[in-house]
Amino acid sequence: MLPTEPIGSIPRPAALIEGVQGFRAGRISQPELTALYDAAVQDTIRRLEATGSPVITDGEQAKHSFATYSIHGLENLSPDGVPISFADGHIRNLPRLTGGPFRYKTPADVYLEIAQRYAQVPLKQAVVSASALSLLYPQGGLRGYSREEYLDALIDEQEGEIRRCLKKGAHVVQMDFTEGRLSIKLDPTRRLLRSFIDLNNLVLERFSAEERKRIGVHTCPGADRHSTHSADVDYAELLPSLFELQATSFYVQLASEPHRQRVLKLIREHAKATQRIFVGVIDPLDPRVETAEEIRDRVLEAAEYIPPDRLGTTDDCGFAPFSDDTSRTRGTAFDKIRARVAGTALASTVLGVD
Amino acid sequence: MSQQREAYGETLGRLRRRLRTLHQCTNALLQAESEQALLRSICEILVAGGEVRLAWVGYCEDDAEKTVRPVAQAGDGVEYLERLKTSWGEIELGQGPVGVAVRTGHACWVDDIRTNPRFSPWRAAALARGYASCLAVPLIAYEASGGAVDLRGTLNLYAAECSAFDEHAIEHYTGLAASVAYAVTALRGHLAEDLTSGVTALRARAERKRAEEALQQAREELAHVTRVTTLGELAASIAHEINQPLAAIGADANACLHWLAADRPDLDSVRGALTAIVKDGLRAGEVITRIRALLTRSSVARGRCDLTGVIRDVLPLVGPEIRRHGISLEMSLAPNLPQVTGDRIQLQQVLLNLLMNAVEAMREVPPVRRRMVVRATTDHRDDGPWAIVAVEDAGVGFSQAEAPRLFEAFYTTKPGGLGMGLSISRSIIDNHRGRLWATTNSDHGATFQFALPGMP
């Protein structure tokens, strides 16, 4: 069968969301909160395995958000960093670094270890890209801690995080690069994008070619609540640069694109022969659950542009990249993932892929 | 009179439209949240103003074709832009208003697209969409101080009438383009610039490290090749060195057989011969072990290293060559020489090279003068004890003119020499935080010596 993988997040159970609020308000203790996290991870893994997905995640149940999980709780951060505006008008602010030195507080391998206690099938681990976290450094600079020192520390932290995930047995480590498309909105000259690519490559180049076979990159226009932050940016602006990243697998949002064939053509033009493309066949923002036949047709459409031996399927995005996002239900997420697995299997049969 | 009034009315109407457009643009400049949204708004306002059919903003790319890439557009003919190829370079596609405006930093316009040769590459497509004249204004704001805010792009406008852009219009749009340049610059802040400079510095460092690693690897490989070459030169002498114990082993073994064949075997003699066989076997084995170490390993392995041991490792390999040339060898090894941190094989290579050079230097001097001294001493310095190993010969020496070039790569005075030995030796000693240098002796020949910091 063609490889098929989720992106990462699953909406948190209501009990967990209430528990987090309760913990902040001092109503429940840390051990009680930890037990809620543990139960959510366990339940998510059980239900993801039940979808038949050959590769799963922990649903990012214990992550504060896909972007800030590693730094959440650090004392040298303030909440008023770079604002990310979504199309529906809501804004998420990245934190702002207030001083050095910079170190991760909870790197992704910590989450991986917990998930491994319960998983029976291979686990992939998502990590936030260095380029996303590069935005933490304030524009005005920091006294006694230069941007270069910060970026240096950031690269070291991310290398360590990815290396430990690989060593602990992650099936694949996926670098979340949702700010790629956003960067073009922030700076149409694409200098920012080029810097992002270069920065992430500085991380990726620290790994051997063999190690990089287990490292992927995810791109999407962001999905939070019912909206995105950069879907209006033309993929043609991003894709040529995206495939310069020294990764092997690329998880590309596609299902929600208005002109999928145009994007597939761009992928065909710019992806390297050694790169595998996992096309998004599920739209997490769409409340309707796709049918297996729809998925099959989307895969077959993609196979017209990408050879089956370099093709895989995925979801367009995580189902709740921010932990407080309740705009989708867990049930819908699992149903959609089940449809992806079934549809990918149907397409694999048509394509003659075992 | 009525004609004049009509003309005034027309002018007044145009000015009103421009004023309204300017007001809307100013609002867009003040309210913009993102660069792309701002550029799109400006294009939309200009088209809605009725003076132009198509408005687009292009940015200069630094690709091979020096493309001007549309980043925002509005109006009739967006598909025209999808096929548009324009450049800011000195090529044909750079001779249109866009290319000229970018290069000169001033507005460039075409009054009649039908006839102006400047527009020939795009004429057919433009006429098909009803464009008759066009204007390209650079997105530059010139400052009183002489500086400029330059977005490296143009605002491009296409009108349905010929000569639509008169002097006032050009001034109007130039002013607007300057305001856009300021607004965009403010929006961008210094985000991209700051990050780019940070990443560029890290990239430069990563590249430097990579180059250093590649150089180090090349040096190690070259050092290995040089070691193999040197051993090749020594092959005859080494064969002799191994042959001697082997011959002795053969003779002793035969003697043993002879003694054992007697009615009353002379067991004491047999024991003595067997002891000699074991000793000779070990001696041959040691030579082979040393050669194998020098031949096979090319990666560096640092550790505690005793330089007296290094000297004792190398001398058996060069000994036969020294004797073959009738050179008298003196050794002066100070007791308690400080141990150093280093790669034993690399240090053996340095010493081997110095000894072979000394032998070579004395090849042409009278046999009576052929004398070599190997010294190991301790130099007590402010930063601790240093171990110094010197090889002194009485050979041809070197002139003052040759001195600066002795350690250069590919510099040799030996016929058929590679000229790499001393260069590699110096890089090895440098990498050990030591120093290798040469002096001429007061009477004959030269002394090559290296100093290495002792371990604390």
C-alpha cells in the first residue's frame, strides 16, 4: 500500500481541556493534570490504531501548541511576540524572547517516549521548525544576547531534539514548516523565505543522508479554528524553495487547494527525484468526512503527476494544532483518518502498489 | 470659449478623480496589515479610479534572467501577466518601461504601444487586451539626505488611451510609488533583514567548518599517501632489516636440528638457539607491525604520547638506510621527557621524514663527514615543559634564499622529490599546537626540530 501518515494533532478531549483550565486556576494538581494527559494520549493512540493507520502520532495531546510545545513555560519569554493573523480575523501571538540563553524546556522526544509506552504501530514525531522559532527573537535585539547567538542555540536545540527522536525510534521526524507560505505574505520579496529555508537547512545538514531519509517537512497555510493564515499565498511562490530543504519526505497540504492539478504540476516540476511527496487528501477544516472513494480519486489524480514509488498520503494539516481549539471533534478527526487509510488502500490497489 | 470650458472641466474631473484615488491610497497605506494586502489594494484603487485598465506591482528577482516578478495586480488582463516575461537586465526583455524604470530609478512610459519600438516584445498581447499606453514607476522614495528607500520594483499602469500619462500624471504616480515604498518598508520592518544577516553569519561559519573538515581530511589522506611513498622508498632497506632476523632464525633452527640429531642432544645449545629464534622473530614482527601501522591507518587518533617511544619506533625503519649510507648515528635522549598529546602515527611520520631528509642531505658529502644526531630535550617555558626533538645532519644544508620556502608545498631540492614531506610535517606539528623549524648549523648541514607542549 502507498504510505499514509497523519500530520500530528487531534482535538483534545473535553476533560483534558477542562483539566488544563482547572490546573491554571489552581483547582487540580500537577499529578492530576499529568494523569489527564496520559489518559488522552492512551485513548488517542488506541483510536488512531483502530483506524488502521500504519503510522500514528500521539495526537499532540500534551503539547500546548505545535509551535510552542518546546518552549512553553520558559521564564525568558513574554507572550507579545509576532502576531499571526488568520483570515477570519483572529490572531495568535508567538511568544517573544526576553533574554538569553535559549534552551528548550520540553523537547519533542519527551512526548515520544510517553507515546511509545502505549503504541503498537510505528510512531512519527512532529517538531517545530527552527525557522518558526527564529521569530521569537525581538526585532530590536536583546542586550547581551545577539541574534546570532540565539540562532546558534536554536539550531543546537533542534538538532538534539531530532537526533534523540530518531535514536529513540521515531518512524519519521516531521518538521512543521507552516510559516513557509506565511513568510511570503510577510515579505513578498521572499528574502524571509530564503532565510527560513537556509536556517532549516543548517539544521538538516547536520544529519547524514541516511538519517535524513527519516526526516520530513510539512507545509500548510495554517489551520486554526475555522481559518488559515496564508492560504491566499500562491503555492508557486513557495514550492520551488520548499524542495530545496534537505529532507526526504514532504507533507504537502493539497485537499483544500482550489486548483490541485496546478499545484501537482508545480510539485512535479520542482520536487527532486529523491523526495517523497505525501499529498494532503483530507481537509481538516471541512466538517464533512470525505469518503474513501473521494480519497481514492484524489490519490489517483496525484499519481498522474507523482510516480507511485514517490507518493504517499496525509492530512492537509493537524486537526487541532493549538490545544484550545475545539472547532473540530475527535470523532470527526478519527473518521477522516479512517477514510484516508481506506481511500489510500483503494488507490493502491488501482495503482498496483502492494 | 465653450471648448476651453470643456477642457477645464475635463481637467477638473481628472484632478478630482486623482484626488479621490490619492485619498483612498493614503487610507490603504495607513491601514495596511501586510505588504501583499497593501500592494493589492493600491492596484485595485488605481483601476477603480478609472484612469488605468491594469495595474500591477513587480519585484526584481536575482535570477539569471533578472526577472521582474508580478507580486500584486488588479484590473483587466491578469492573464496577460501570467504570460508576461520582463526583465531588469540589459537584454531585449529589459528594454521596456519596466526594465528601464528599474535601471534608471525614474519613471518610463510608452505613449503609443502600437508604434513604440521599446514595447515590441509585448505589443501583440497588449493590443489584444486594449492597452494603448503604459507607465512604469520605480518603487523608490528619494530622501532629502541623498539616500533612497528602494523596493527594487515598479508600479506598472496600462491605459486604454494613447498618451494617457502626461507630466502631471507621471508626477502623481511617482509620488504615490514613493509613499508605497515607505509604507512597505515600514511593514517589513527589519524582520527579513535581521534574520538574513543572522542566518548568513551562521551559514558562513558552517561553510568554513565544512571547508576546514574537508581540508583536514585531504591533509590526512595526503599524509597517508606520503607515508606510503616514504615506506616505498625504504622498501629495500626494510626488506634487509626483516631478512636479517629471518636468516638468523633459519640458521639457528638448522643448528637446533643438528644438535637434536646427535645421540646425546646438546639441549643447552638448543635452548640458547631457540631463545635467539624467539628474539629474532619478535624483532621481525615488530618491524612489520610498525610498517603496517604506518601503511594502514589514515584517520587521526590523539592520545598520550611518549616521544622517546616514537623515536624508538622509527629508528628501526630508517636504521638500515642510515647504515647503508655509512652515516654514524648519535642519540641523545633526555630522561623524563614530558609526554605530549598527539597522534603517534603522525608524529612517527614527521620524524621519519626528518630522518630521511637528513640521510638524503648527506648522500653527496664525503663519507667521513656523514654524521647524524637525534636529540630529545626538555625546554621549561612559562606555560610548562615542552618536548623538543631535533635531527642534526652534516649534509649540504640550505641557503638563506631557500630558507623561507623549505616548508612550502611542492618545494623540493631532491631530484624526483614530491616536495610534500616538510609541508605535511609542519601541518601535523601545527595541528598538535607545536612548532617545526629549521636552522643551518655553524659548520655543516642543518638541524630540523619540532617542539610540542608537554601534558600537564
